[in-house]
Amino acid sequence: MANTLLGIFLCLILSACGTPSTAPTTDERGWSAGETERSKKLFVDGWTTPSRGEAAEIHKRIASSMTGSASFAYIIPTFFDPTHNSPMLTLVHQGEYPLYDLTVRILDMATFDNLVRQNNSYSDKLREEVQLRISNIAPNQSSMLKTVQLGTDPLKWNLFFNARNGFFTELLRVRRVGNEWKTALKVIRTRSPSNDQVLLEKIDSGYPLSKDGQVEW
């Protein structure tokens, strides 16, 4: 009798162990297993795969960060004392993206005009240019370049910038008014011979203007 009861007891234990438990059909939120799986897939896809518009924007920003996009730079004389004749030339970045492989050609237009009037050769004119190799400059940064000595005559420079994102030109004019130096500058990008886009214009208060209120560039 004891053996019979022991056998029945062992059979019940083996039966309980061999029967797999039934997985719940809903989670704690009341979602079915299928709904939970679809939700996980949507979350993962939405996190890892941007939409077409988002992908285009990402590619655009990557390209802009590699080329410089619409960023530009200009050079301005920094007068630590406006009555002194030795300003520091400062390169200033303007824009959202870095500028790469930046070079600048500086042409003193007063000297250039004299050479033209004297009918000097083109090589003589080129010798009057100053060329600066800047390399790269980060967004919204500035860099001090060199000190220059001004005379009594107005400064009339044209600066030609070349970077990975193209060409732009700065017109820099500095004149003495009373005991102080006043500056006017304009940066333009030439899209075509008849299409100059003004990127920046800065004119000191008190800079001499023509009768029609304009700077004589």
C-alpha cells in the first residue's frame, strides 16, 4: 500500500514538472504580445531611421560643415587708441560653419591706381599685392594678424578672399577725421558679373560720406 501511494505521488510530481506554464497573453499595460512587439519595432525604427526630410537636412549640414557654406571673413583695423597710427589687422569670421584653406590678397588701391597712371607692367602691379595664407578658422572666431603703420593719406584697400566655399571681396576704407581714424568696410560675393551680393557693411559713425550720403568706395 505504501509503495502504491509513493508511486502515485511521484507520478503527480513528474506530471507537474513536464507541463509547461502558459505565457501570459497581455502585459501589465493590457497590451497583447503582438501589440508590444509592434510598439518596440516602431520605437526602434523611429529612433534609428530618420525621415526623408531629416536625412536631407543631416546631409546638408554635413556638406556645409565640410565646405563652409555661406560663411565668410573680413579684416578690420583694430585701433586700441583711435588717435594712434598703428592699428592691429584683425581677421574676423562671420557665419555658422568653419572656413577652410583661406587665403587673402590685399591690394592697396592708391598704389595700384598710381601704377596704372604710370602705365607700369602687370608684373609691377602684382608686386604691390600682399598675400596672406590663413588656413582654417572656426565659426565666430577672430585672429590678430599684424600691426600696420598708417600715414596721413586715407587707406583704400581691396581684399580678395579665397576659401573652400568660393570667393568674396572686401572693400576697406580708413580715413582720418580730426584726431581719430574712421573705418568703412563692405564685403561682397560676386554671383555673376551683374550680381553682387552684399554680405556685410560696417561704417563708423563720423566716417565722411558723399553729398548723397553714401561711402565713396
